[in-house]
Amino acid sequence: MTLPRVQTRAEEAAGTPGAPSVHVVTFGCQMNKYDSLLVEGRFRAHGYRLTDELAAADVVLFNTCSVREHAEERVFSWLGELRSAKAARPDLVVGVLGCMAQRAEHEIFRRAGHVDLVCGTRKIHRLPELVEEVRARRRRGLSVREQRLLEVGQDEPVAVERGGEDYVGGPAGYLTIMRGCDLNCSFCIVPRVRGRVQSRPVAELLREARWMVAGGARVITLLGQTVDSYGEDLPVPGPGEARGAGRDGRSALADVLYALEELEGLERVRLITLHPSYVTRALARALAECRKVDRFLPLPAQSGSDAVLKRMRRGYTCALYRERVALLREAVPDLELGSDWIVGFPGESAADFAATQDFLRELGTIQNYVFQYSPRPETRAFELADDVPPEVKKERNQALLRVSEEVALARHHAALGSEQDVFVEEVGDAGRLRGRSRHNLPVAFEGPAELVGRSVAVRIDGASPFGLWGERQLESGAR
């Protein structure tokens, strides 16, 4: 049986012949993808080999997501499939890490008794040592229950030391600049499973970014649960020390952008995900002045109803959201926005939903992710009556997707006839290349596979709600 992976490889990664092998299965967001690469690097540093084949793995790890119940049930399903493999190979080490591990803890051992290790979101850098501890307990002849290891404390930062490790993230890589969230949205479990904001120093981030670029990265996406809250937890600089663009002179996201702007070999910087509460004039100025930063920001609105936003505990009204968008677009007039939307939140009336449809049209968000509300234990919204019927949630989901497609088609049509600077990310269907413009517009065109990882000029000839297509401009060359 072969497990689903985000980071697939054409062949087994090189390692010490005869060394133990590890297989990491990744579910969920880009931060999990980054964490999986970090974990794999730690195992390589300890002499392990990486393999895509379950039959060849001595250690199988599931990097998990807890945003929705379905994501967790998928993990339990795959764990169930692994039960027979563990019975046939008792020496196999099975671990669960990430958000679900942080939330479920002992429930994982209860529902999947063959799991050996549960590791929380801020202990992942210790996984090779934890696996060795599980094996040491086996050698001592401890019972199955005594062999199990639970590590879910959030009392230490995730250590990121990439020195001596090869970068394998590809031309478009991810860089986690902060972890956790200090907000308390009523529907969100992130503060519970990811902890409070923990920012990494600018110098450390720049060091990792240089390592990525030296390994072939040309685009870096900066990651954080609320990436524009970066620096809120960093110390206030003392007298004579350099002051940043954040509150009380702390370092802020703007400082990270300015630092990366000077990094030779880096072509683009992208951001995921922002929150309106942390949008500042300093950030808007940095976006305007840093030409490497894409002209696109994911700035989730979630709803167009103030009543719903209040129950969501989002910390802003529609009017305040408009003010933050106006601040950004005053600095960057061609800025495109993306948004997440939740339909069917407790108490959402037909009028509330109509206001959300109108708000999406007004904002013109070009990329929209629409989710039907589902209650999550350990969130404040779980205490509210889930009073919007499932069929109504489904209808509203489809209706808002239709509005999103109308808006996207109109904005995509505006690009017809233009020449877009496209960073090529992959070879798509029928051999066509696929990439993204500076405004995060998906673009497809004909071209050789060796253009992947390079920027090319493409004249836009066609548009749909889902993207653009055109012709490569040969005279413009490629970088």
C-alpha cells in the first residue's frame, strides 16, 4: 500500500545504505508541508533514508490537520489501514504529529492502539530523538502501553537549523516566519493546537532564505497563521538598538519584506495568510516599496454581516475591513485580494448571507475559498446552536461560489491582451505549462518543461473564472 503524500519523489532519497527509512504523510496546509520538510531534514541528519514506499519504511509519520473533523477522520482511516502492516512488522514505528496530535492526544492511542508516538506542533524538531526513545523502550522489554510516547508541550520554540542540510523544496518554497495566533475567533481551533504567536528573528529568517535560494528557490512564500502579526511578541529594542516597523519599534512583517528585497537570486515573495487587525500603514508602505512582493494578499473577510462577524469574534466590522483594504490599495493601487468565507455560521440569516454575497462583489476578491460551517469541539462556536440546516449551507456554498466565479471572470477578462510576468511552477495537463502572475493569476501556456522554475512573459489571449491562458513572448526571453 502506498500512502498519499504532498511531497512525492520519483525515487527513494539518497541516504546511508542499510540505514533505517522514514515515510512522512502530509495532510493540510502549507505550514504542514514546511514542517514535513523540516522533519524529513532532521531524519536525514540522523542518518535515515526517505522513502515513498510504505513497505520499505521503518518509520511512518502522519503530519495532521485539525481544522475540520473530516481531516482528522481521514487520518484515522489511514491509521486503520496501517494496522495490518504493524501486526506483520512489530518493529515498525508509527507516529502522529501536528495539529491533530496536539488536540486529540490520548484519543489517538485509544482509537489506534498500534500508534507508538504522538508529537505536538512544537515538538516536531525532536522527532528523531523521540523515535529512538520508542525503540529504546522496546529494547528494555516494556509493555506496549509503556512503549508509547506522548510529547505535546508548547513550552519551547521549534528549532530550525538547516545548516548542512540540502534544500529540497523546489523553485517555489515555503518559509514559516511565525507560529501560533493570539486571536480568538470563535470557530477556530488554531490557538489551541498551534499555541500563541511565536515569531522568529529577522536575521534567522534571512539566513534560512539564503539557504533556500542557494538550493534553487526563486519564490518564497512566507507562512504564518496570521502572518502580518509577525513581531508582536518580539522584544522592544533598547536604547541605541535598531528599531523595526512594528509596535513600539519591534520588528514587523515590513522588516522581513525589506530584508528579503535585498536578497540576490530571490525573484518573488508571497504571503499566507493575513488578518485585517494587523494591517498597518508601515506594511502597506513596504508592499509598495518592495517590488519582489507579489501584488496579491489573502485577507480573509469570512462574512459580510457585522452580526455574524461579531459572533465569529473576528475583531472587526465590515467598515473597518473596508478601511484596511483602502489603506492597502492606496499604497498599491493594482493590489488583488483573496478571501476565505464561511457560510451557514450559527445564526446566519438569509439577509446575513445576502450581505456576504454583496460584500464579495464589492471587494472584488479574485481568489475565494468557501467553507460550510461545521462545529469543532474546543472552540467557542461549538457552544452555539448549529441552526442553519445542512441543505441551506450547501445551497449558500454553491451560491457564493457562483458569485466568486462571476467576480473572477470579470477581473480575469481585464487581463486580456496584457503581457504578464509569469513564474512557471509546473507542467500541467496536455503538457502545457502552468504558473502565476505577479497578481497571483493562474496562467497556462505552451512551452518546454525546462522553463519550470523560471519567469517568462506571456501575452494573455483567453480567460475563464478559473484562470488565464496565452502565448509565451519569445523576444522577452526567460530568467
